[in-house]
Amino acid sequence: MLPSFSRGLRLALVLALSVGYVAWHGHSQIAFAKGGEDEEEDDGGGDDDDAGGKATEDEGEAEDKDQPLVTAGGLFTLSTYPVSEILRPLTMTQKIMQLRLGLGTDLSAKGAFESFGVNLEGIYGLTDNFSVIGGLTDQYNFHQFSVYFGFEGALVYDLVDIRLAANLHRFAVPILESFDDGNGGMVMLPGGKYDSAGPQFSVDLGFPFRYAIKPEIAIVALQTLISFDFNAGKLGDTEINKIKPDLNPSVGIATNPIPPLSLVIFGQLRILDFDTSAANFQIPVTARVEFSPSQKLDIGLEFTLLNVKPPEGQNALDNRFLNLFVQSRFGK
């Protein structure tokens, strides 16, 4: 028992001395880091060190003046807002307002320039990841319109948002007329005149998504996804849109061949009342060209094929719409 106890005592003594040494060594290092008498005595080289430090700072400031603006975390101001659309955040930057004014016209085969539309839309950044949205859009001499107000907030910043808006709207219903199809037959096409369906109130839900495959190419999707109708849309006594949700997902691709020039093409699948029968599908496809001469201004053009899956006898190119727009940003 005694030899074992002796060996244990020696081991305990060695461990105690080791821990004491480490503790003292660490203490002395910390005291050195905080500064001591040696630093007070070393006054002779202080001026040289200060001069060298100032020279280094001056050189750094000179270099910084030649560097481009750097924005941490993608949070911009108006002066650093990207001209490249792909680099812009999905939500509007805090305290910046963007207004968009557009003028459009029907370019359909048989109704070109017989009806027009004006739209005014706005986005305001309450915070860098939460925006208020609203606007008034109309087409076909106000036979079709939408007044909406809501918000868009980031779920994953600059990757996916949630967009929710109350929407008072109505549809334009084209009046079909009989035209020669050029082959000795007749075809029914919109002739440039429209009826107005009754107004509807809906809540629109989307999950705007953007993923950059490359710095100049990105996938954009789900600006719209589903609409919840609170009343039926009627044309006379006929319900053309029941009190059922409508499915309307969208997907597209955006590219910036050069930073000020943006090219976007996107399509939307519209299924009223979730009626997936083949005759009920509508697939509008829009191509947009946008030029941004500065952080504050965009000028663009949108060309839309209203349905690339038209009813039998019609062509995907028969029904078209053109919209010219300008949008400007104001704020900090």
C-alpha cells in the first residue's frame, strides 16, 4: 500500500507543478500583451513608429480613393444601386421608392392600335428586406384593369421572397369576329373590341425567386403562384371565373449581356378555377428589354404573346400586346 501511495503522491505533485507552470506562464503572457514597464521605457522609437504608421495610413487612404464602391452584404443606397438587374436585390432597398409608368397598346392581328392601356406602379423599401407594393394597371381602354396593394418580404435574402397583395380587378373578354383565313375558309379572331367582365376581389400569393447560374444569367420564377377569389367574375349571367383559387405560376430567365442592358423572357401558366382541362389553359409569354443609363432610371419595352396555346383555329402570334415603360428611383 505504501509504495502505491508514494507513487500517487509523486504523480499528484508533478501534475500540480505542471498546472502551476502553465497558469503562471499564461498570466505572464497576458500581462505582456496588456503592456508594462518595458513599453514605458521604449519612448525613443515612438516618434518613428508614429511617423511610419501615419505614412501607412496615408498610403492606404490614397489607395482607397482609387477603389470602386463596395457594399457589404448586398445592402445598397441609391448611389450604389446596381445598373445590372441581376445584381439588384429582390426587395427594394430601405427608404428608396421606385415608380414605374407604362403605356401599352393592343398589337393583335386584327385589332392593332385600336385600344390602349396605362399603368402606374410603385415599390417602397420599408427595410432592406421588406417592401410595400401597389399600383394601377389597365388594358384595352379600361375593359381590363387591376388595382393592387400589398407587400413583399425576404424569406431568404436575395434568393426567395413572399409576395402577398389584395387585388381588385376585372377581365376583358375579346369579341370574336369572322375573318378569311387565306385558304378559302374562315377563322374566328379577336377584332379589336372587348367586353368587360364583372369586377372581382382576390388575394394574390407569390414566392419571387431568383438564382444566378452565372454572374450574367439567372433563373427567375414564381412572381405569381396562386390567386384566391372572394367573388365570381361574371359576363352577363355567365360565370367566367368562379369563387375558386386560380393557379398562375410563372418562370423565366434573365440575362445582362452588359450591365446596363437586361433581357428577360418569362412565361406564366394560367388555370382559372384550377380547371386543368386542356381547353382552359392560357400561357402568356413576355419578352422584356430594359436599359438602365444610371442607378435612378430604367427605360424598357415588353412584348407579350397573350396565349401561346390558343383555341383551335387561332395562331400563337395572333394575340399580342406591347408596353413601353420608364421607371425611376428616389430616396437616400
